[in-house]
Amino acid sequence: TDHDPGTLNLVLESVPLQQWDHRKTESIAGGTTPLPDPVIECRHLEWGKHNTGDMEPLGSFELIVASDLIYCDEVIRPLLETISALLAKTPGSAAFICGSFRLSAGGESEFTECCEALGLRVEDKGAGEGLSETFWLRRLTASSHESTRREDSLQHTFEVTSSR
């Protein structure tokens, strides 16, 4: 977040609302499929203020979603270093980063150079039809692995739509 404690509190309040009785979730084939207990956690992380070794206790994540975090060019490198440190290096893992305003020309090249230096593959998803021209979405994956069926499946299930 933008370090606003109210935002973090709102997320913490919404976590229990995201729970469901997963033991009763019906499968497509019918019947119920027991699923492991979901783990939903929310913690404050001040990215860019520590070295990436400090994030080790957090583990790695198969999915990272970041929205409207790049408010000036100076935050690009620390944000991408944090994403690189936390993104699982497994097939199918991805970080989706979006913003509601365009990066500057210098910010665009900083973003590209940082991703290359950190071994992150960038896929520009563009603004999407019907969305604001200033909206952008990028998908980042660790470039150490090749595309897999699971990664392709994630790409197809992630659609950007608008009801404008």
C-alpha cells in the first residue's frame, strides 16, 4: 500500500469475508472435492527498505498482484527487486503489475532494464479494449523457466474487461 494504515486495516477486515467452506465446494465432475485449508495472510511489507535477504522468512509466492504502486521513477527498482525476491521461480508463477497512469519515458526504460537485470520476463498486456488509454498491465515471470501448460492456462483465465 501507500503506507496508509487504514488501507491495511481494510484488507485485514476483508480477509475473513473471502473465506468459504472449501470442504463443500463441488467439483465440475460432481460431488465434493476436499481441498486443503486455504492460507490467507496480510502483512505490512515496506518494499525497498531492506535487502532481499530480509524477505526470506516470507517465502515465495506463485501469484503477486500489484496495483498503482509506481508513483515516481525512483520506486521502480526497489519494487521490482522485491517482486523478484518474492516471486516463486516455478512454472506458472507470475506477478501482475498495473497502473492507472502511464510511466514516463525514463520510467519505461528503467522498468525494462531492471527486469532484464533481475531475470524477469515482461509481457505487456497493454491497456485492453475499452479501458482508459493511461491504464497499463504487465505480467512478469522468472525467465529461468519455459512456458508451461499451467502458465498458459493462467494467462487465458486472466482477462481484462471493462463494462464502459
